[in-house]
Amino acid sequence: MSSFLHGCRYFILPLFITLLSLTLIRVTETNWQEWNDIIAQLPYWLLSIAAAMALQFNRSRLAYLALLLLTFYASQHNPIPLFSHLTYYRDEIFIGGTFVITWFAFIKDRGLLSSHGVIRLLGIAFCMAMGVAWLAGLKHFQTQITTLSPIELPLKFQILLPLYICFALVFSRALWRANLVNTSILTSLAIWSFYYFKPDYLPLAVLLSSLAVIYLFTILIDSYFLAYRDELTGLASRRALYNLVLSLGRRYSVAMLDIDHFKKFNDTYGHDVGDQVLKLVAAKLAKVTGGGKVFRYGGEEFTIVFPRKNAESVLDDLEDVREAVEDYRIVLRDDKRKQANNAQSKAKRNKAKSGAKKTVSVTISIGVAEREGGELFDQTMKRADEALYRAKKKGRNQTCL
């Protein structure tokens, strides 16, 4: 998948859908006013469910955010006397919350009930304290800031300066590391800021319920890709293959592919280079034409299914893939950690840098079969595997029926 399509799927599209959904909610406000009492209870249920599911699927950052937003909503919706004075610290809570969301954008998901959980709680407390300290510092040094500043900065701008910096950081992070969790965190910061600036535009219950739904979709979609996508290559996994089988018609062809001498290649260059080769081959296979659907079957084996195609009609498509893999030169990456830290090794590294980078190439063998009669998928795939064995026996780097 190209970086543009990857960005669309995980960054642009979720943000667009969120914006469109909130706009529609606003436009249809008169239609759901009678459900206000029910909507007011939704954040309690949805955020709790989102937190529970996030913990179940090891998305602890979303779990923390859901619980923190749930706490914030409870303090706003049903304020208790103990926290009634919090309304006087609206700016401090907003800036502290902004720091918390930004911090979650740059840390990793870790277990809640572990030493990492203690660190996360301390981090949250520190971020909130930073929000209080920022406002207290502005108030205490306001005279010096006004005197020393070369331009006149409105107090509101000074208060919100951390927001502008944090939003730029979270936006850059979500764009650079495009995935659904990072986009959800960016959306959290956007909605958190939106409520601060426009508290009367949409009810807090609606905004937080929307965020909870975003978290739930993020968890479910991430879990789907975890189950049906191969993490190393990004291709669909064997489980996804057998899921496709359920929707195949009576006519289809199956190709089994294998990287030639892969074990020897791994032993020679190491598993890091082997993984690099697997990703390269997967990228080439993903470009197969003819309507083929590519799967990583396991190890160095791949499967391509051509729905509604016979074996003869897909040979040219498979040959194009085989030639693309054969013609590609792989630049080997140096692992500097394996080099000794002494003068001799340093001299060798300098010499290596001055010369041409070492490249290697790999080939693949392909076996293809089409479904015959009342065959089951496994039977067709077994015949494709037998054709793959014939291709290897004939000298490899070829396609056999």
C-alpha cells in the first residue's frame, strides 16, 4: 500500500468521517432533542465499554483516555460538593488535559496493572500539575512578560500557547505515524479543544459519546487487522484466506508461491535481512494483476487466489510477478551493532562506505491449479502445492501448472 493510501485510510478518512458525523448531529439537533435525558446517560455506558474493551485488546492509552473523560463528564454532569470548586479552574483543567492527551500520543500501550500503570498515573498527575503551574506562572509573571515581550501578546493567547504547541505535535505525530490509535488521540484533542472554545455548540454528552464510538471502532478495526493481517508483510493472513474461501464460487484458481532457497538465505545473511526479503516479495506480490488476492500462508509461502479465473488465464499475471521479484536488487542493510568498536573495525567501515553497497536478489517458484469438478478448496490448493513442488524440481524460478 502506498504511503498516500495508508494516510487516507488511517488519518484523512477517520477525521473526515468524524467531522461529517458531528456536522450531521448538529444539523439534525431538533430531531434528537426529545432524547436528551437518554443521551445524557450515554457517556457513562459508552466510555465504560470503550475502556473495558481497550484493556481487553491492549489499547491502554485509549482506556486511560476513556476513563479520564468519563471522570471529567461525571464532574460536569453530576457535580458533587467535593468537586464543586473545580468550575473555577476551567483553564487549568483544560491545559492540564491538553498535556495529558499530548503525552499519550507519544507513549506506548502498556499493561494497566503493572509498574507501567503507576508511571502512567504519575504522568497524568504531573501533566495536570503542569497545567496549574502554567496558569500560576502567567499570573505571577504577567508584569515581566508584558514588559519584556517585543510585541503585545493577549492574555488569552498566552494561556492557550501550550494548546497550539501540543496540537502541532499531536497532528504531526498522527500524520507521520498514521494509525487509528494516533488518529483517535488527535480527534480527542480536537474535541477537547472544541468543547473549550464552543461549550454550547453541542452538548458534552454528544461529544464524549462520539469519542467513545470512535474508540470502539478503533479497537474493533485494529483487532480485525490483528486477526486477519500479517504483521510483518501487511498482507492478508491465512485466517483471512479461509474466510475468503467461504465466499468463493465454483470457478477459481489458486497459486502457491515459495521463495527459493530461503532457509539458506536466512542462514547466510541473518533473519533481519530475511524479514526484509519477505516484505519485498510481499510488496511485489501485492501488485499482481488479474484480480488476484494475495495472502501470506506461512513462513516463506504465499497464496494467490483468482476468483472466476482458470489457470491458463492467470499465467501471464503470475509470470509478471515472478519476473518483478527476480529483477529487483535488494540493498543489504549494515547492522552496526555487530561491528567491533576498535580502530580496525572503524577502518573497515570507512572503506565499506566508500564502495558500492552490497545487493542481492531472490527468486520465487510458483505452482498454480484451478478448481475441478466438486473439489474442495483444500484439494485445489494441494494440487497447486504439487505444481509448486514440480517447479522447484525443474530448477526453481518458474511457474508450473
